Amino acid sequence: MAVGGFPALDRVTTLSGELRARLNEQMRQAAGGQRADSYAGLGTDARRAVDLRAEMSRREVLTRTIATAESRASATQVTLKRLTAIATDFAGSANGLLGANAADATLLAQSARTALQDVAGLLNDRYGGEALFGGADLTQSPVPGEITKSGLFTQIRATLQGMTAGSGASTRTALRELGASDDPAVTPFSAYATAAAQGEIADPRRSVPVEAGVTVEIGLYANRNAAAYPSTAADSTGSWSRDLLYGLSVLANLGPDQAALGEDFTQVVQGAIGALRAGLSGVTEEAGALGTTERRLADARIHHEEVGAQVEQQVSALEEVDLAETITRLQGTQAQLEASYRVLAMLGNLSLTKFLS
């Protein structure tokens, strides 16, 4: 209803409209907890709120990314632990073959074959569908096919079967060369892993960002060292994983014919022990380096969580209202509005119902 010609009534009518608008805004704030429906309603605080929200989002993304990397690293550690156990077990068991009889060699060969298959399977382990030891190739298995049908295994068997009296030292060297070979007819590794090892394709270690411009490497390889130093041991290929595969392949192919060659047999067994010990040293170094990386990731994640929480509090202070204070103001505005309606009723000799109709 339009009322005019009575200044007092006009002023009270205007005040009532302002109070109603204020009441509606305070009711919206009380219901949603937000100062405004858009950044425009924040006035001079809008730009700062936008910047803080962008920073909060960045911290949240980094936190999730790092947490995923921690889980991947943890899964990798489980695999490395199993590889360490196998290397430790068979390095000790092979040492027991020195001076042993043919039956002992045959029994160990059976166990070594199973362990070899386990190692190959572990090098193909995946986390979230991605190969843990595949380098940049996350989809393919780095050790495809059956390891006991690979060129490495079959050629080691042929070499041992051809060993004669007095050829122990040369056989030991030939076995190490087979273990180090990238010849497609020998290597048990995928074409991608082989090409990467030869430098034919770029294969950077998988890494995760922990801050702007800062990354941490977590990826490992199935056919070469990542963080571990290449072994300089005489029987090592320089790669811990290759050492484990060829060392176990040697033990898996020993039998009565080789054990009967005495000193030559000892030479071969010592070579396998040297390879397994080098492999054990390398996998231990990888696990230690990855452990350091895990601690760094955890520290970075905690940092982003803490800073993110602080930023969130700053955003809340800019965008959200104090509900208790807002409700108190709302009640005060409501009381003022009701009072203005009563004044209008008296001034215009109108009931509140008629005024609002």
C-alpha cells in the first residue's frame, strides 16, 4: 500500500522496508551460515577470499596426491621386504651347498625354481593397477611370460649342462654375462624395460609433487637400480633384480651332473652366492632409500594438512558468519520490525494485517 503526505508515516514506512530487507538477509545468513551469496557481497574481502580458496584447493590436491604416493610406496616396501627375505634365505642355503652332495643340490634346485617364480611375480606387482617396478611404463608387466621359459633360464641351463671339468671359472663368468644380457633372446624383461635400460627411450623415475616445483621420486625398475648404487662385486650385473633372477636361475638348474664336478661346481655355486648377496645388498639399499622418501612424503603431507587447515579458518572468517551473533541480531531486527509495524498501525489507524495486505 502506498502512503504519502504524512512525513512521520512515510519515515516509518521506509524504516520498516529497510528492517524487512535486513531481516531477510539475516535469516539467509542464519540458515546458510554465509555472509553473502556471491563474492560480490563480500566487498573488499572478496579478492582475499578468492586467493585463499585457491590456496586451500592447492593444498588439498597436494595432500591427496602425496597420500596416494605414500600408499604406493608402502606397497612397494612390502614387495621389497619379500624380495629381501628370498635373497637372504637362498644366499644362506646356497652356502650350504659348498662341499655338499648331489642330493642337496637337487633339493635346493627345486626350491630355487619356486623362489625364482616368486621373484619374477613380485617384480610384476601392481598398485592401483599400475606396475610398481615398470618405470614410466605403468601398464605392461616388466617381466612378461613364464620366467622358467625365458631365454635367461634356458640358456643358463644349457650352459650348466655343458660345463666340463676345469671350466668352472669360465662357466661362472658366462653365467654372469647371461644375467646382464639385454639380448632379446636372453633377457626376461619386456621390450620397453630393455630399451629403457639401454637408453633408447626416456624412462624417468615416477615422481610425485610435494610443493610447487618440487618433486620426490618413488618409482623403481625391474631391470636396473633406482636409488641403490650399482654393485661392483665380481659376480654382480650391477642390477640387484638381475642378480636375484640369474642367481636363482643358476641354483634352479644345478643337479647331480654339476655336483659331480667338485671344484667346478663350487665355482658356480660361489658365483650364485655372490650374485644373491649383491642382489640382497641392492634391494636393501632400495628399501632404505624408499623409507627415507616415505618420511619425506609424510612430513610434506602433514605440512599441507596443517597449513590447509589454517587457510580454511581464514576463509571461514571471511565468508562465514558467527551464528550466535547473527541469531542475536536477527532477533533484535525482528523486534524492531514488529515495533515499526505497531507504530505504523497507530499512525495510520491500521491493523498490522491490513498494512501487510
